[in-house]
Amino acid sequence: MLDADAVVRALHAAFTHDVGRTALLQLAATRIRAAGPPYTGVYLYMVRGDELVLEAFDGRPTEHTNIPVGAGICGRAVAEQRDLNVPDVHQADGYLACSIETKSELVALVRRHDEILGQIDIDSDVPAGFDTTEEAAVRTVADALAALL
Ligand code: SME
């Protein structure tokens, strides 16, 4: 299970030690994935103009390093300005596959007031891997990141 408060403490400690933006994003990715299943792969996409750019990840590499806003599950979350919990990726319109093993996906937006800075995108090999507890834990980390970036 993901201990969101521990991840937030680690982010604040790193911030205090003046680590840069990329290191904060990497820390979030690494610490979330370290929780184990359902967190198979964690991808930090940040908004630049009209696309999402992969700035840090932990898990399987992905070919989707740049995703237009509106494309895939990641781009749709930004276009619709909401978090997305997709229990079965193969039923999702426009899904961009990263791995054949991925079964479900969770996107939590990183937002500061009305501005969407980016998102935490999580792939899971577990079907319907994310319940409301996981949603809330990842949201807690996303909100902490928004305050520190
Ligand atoms: N599945 C995502 C693409 C990102 S990779 O999974 C890391 C999507 O459909 O937008």
C-alpha cells in the first residue's frame, strides 16, 4: 500500500535540501512505484504548451515521451481537466499502449489553482488495480508536488 504521507515528507525534505524540479519528480515516481502492485509503472508528464512531456518515470520505459493534449488517456485527463481511473485500458478510447502487460491506468492531475502543471500517470498490470484509497493516496502526492514545483 502507498504511504502517501511518507512520500510527501520525503518530497518536502528533498525540497528543503534544494534539489531541482527533475529530482522531485523522480523522487515521486520512485517512491510511488516502490509501494509495489498495483503501482507497476509511474510516469510524470508535465504540460508544455499543447503537449505533455515525460520528465521522470520509474518502471518500464515508454515510447510515449510526448503526448498531445487530448490524445490517449493522459492527454484526455488534461483536456477534460479531471483525474481518470481506467479499470480496463483496452476499453478506453484512444488508449496509447506502453506495455502489452498493462491492464489498468490511473491519472492524477498536478494542479495549482486553475493551472494544470502536469500529471502522475500510473500503469498497472493488475486489472482494475486502483480503488478510491489509491486514488486518494496518489492525489495527496500530486497536491504536494503542485505546491513544490
Ligand atoms: N497509456 C497512456 C500513455 C502513457 S504510457 O502508458 C506510460 C495513454 O493512453 O495516454
